Amino acid sequence: MPKSRGLVIVTVVALIAISIVLRCWHVDRPQDYMFDEVYYAKDAQTIVDGRVGPNAKKSSWEPGDEVSWPHPEAGKFAIALGILLAGDRPVGWRLACVVAGVVLLCCIYPLARRLGLPRPWALAALLMAAADPLNLLQSRIATLDVFVAMWTVVCILFALRYAQERRSLWLLMSGLAGGLALATKWSGALALVAAAAMVLLAPRLAGRAPEGDAPATAEEKRRPEPPSLTDDPPPDGEAGGRASSWRALAGGALLAFVCLVAVPLVVYL
């Protein structure tokens, strides 16, 4: 397996390129709805046509012409975007799912590196994900599962970056991705549970940042480490220091609540 950075980049790009080809090859076949496309592709076209919401000819609580109404709308909006771009035909139904599958694969290598795997093993993880038949299948049909998987991986990757770099922006991005996973299927809430676990385990995960791929800048080296939610306050010392520590912990808890609870709920609603 390649170890030099340049060769690793070439290998990653090659694997992603091959994956794109495999996901796009004859993606317009079959020409008819396949599996649950009969629900989600049809409902995406319903969204494009504006035939959603209460139907005055029926009871006010009935959801218009949409048939997959038990699921949230984010995944169907993505499929509808593909239909707007490529038309109400097989390529249009499946275009967004192809993109989601490729984005998921693009996250595998950096996620593996940030979990502490060396370059050869991170490449092996990418190779296995790219060759996974279920991943390939879900990237070629217009269903919701590939969107849940993509947003879950993105959510976890951003949460891991926050745990290792302690930048609030990454936690906010994690909450946005988790909210989109939840807004695709309710099972996407598990992504937020994983992100919260990473925030709690931040001190242990901080030492797993990849070495050599993204060296710390001088500013990052000078930046003091903010206390984790799991840090204990100092046992001794001045009252001002203890109060400052508690305020920092409360601020961290508030940040986690806003990013991993409030923001996802806003995205969902």
C-alpha cells in the first residue's frame, strides 16, 4: 500500500473516479421505477409539481398526493432537485443518490485518518467502502437510505474534527449535517447521538488527529486548549480560577446543546 502523501492522493482520487464511473454506468436502467422508487421518485415529482399539502377535496389532514408522508422531506427534496436538473426520468430520479454516494466515499479516508488509522489502512477502508455492494446499490436507486448514510458520516466527521481541533464551527456543521440526517429519516437521530459521544470523549480523541496530513499552524499551537465537558474543575486554587473553569464548562455544554439539539431541530422543522 502507498505511504507517501503524493501517491496516497493519487490513489484516493483514482478510487473515487472509479466509484463515480461504476455509479453512473447505465444508471438509467431499468427504465421503470425499481423497489421503493415507486414511493420516493413519485413523491419527488409530486413536490416538483407542487401537489403536496392538504387536499381540499379530501379531509384537511390528508397529505395531498404524497404517499411516503411518514418520512420527513429532506431526502425527497434532494431527489426532486435531481428531477429538476435532469427531468422526470430514471437519470433524474437517481442523480442525487449518485452524488450522495460519492460524497459519502469522499469522507471515508479523512474519517479513517482522524480515527488514528495509518495511511495504508485508511486507504483499505476507502477501498472496502467503495467496493461495498450495498453502498453501490443504494447509490444507484432513488431511495432515502443513501442520504441518511451520507449525512451521518458527514456529521461524525465534523464532530470528530471539533473534538480534535476544538473549533465551534465544526460542531455547528456537525449539527447541521445531523439535522439533515434526521430530516431524511428519523433513524438519522443516531448520528447526533454519535456526535454527542465524540464531544464527551474529546480529550481521548484529540490525540488521534492525523500526523503529516494537516500540520498545525503557529496560531493553532499557541491557542490554549478549552476545557472539555468531561474535565473536572481544579481541586485547589483560587475561587476565581474555579469559577472560570465552571463558566467554561457551562459554555461548552451550552454550545453542545445549541449545535447538537437546537440546530438539528430547526433544520428538521
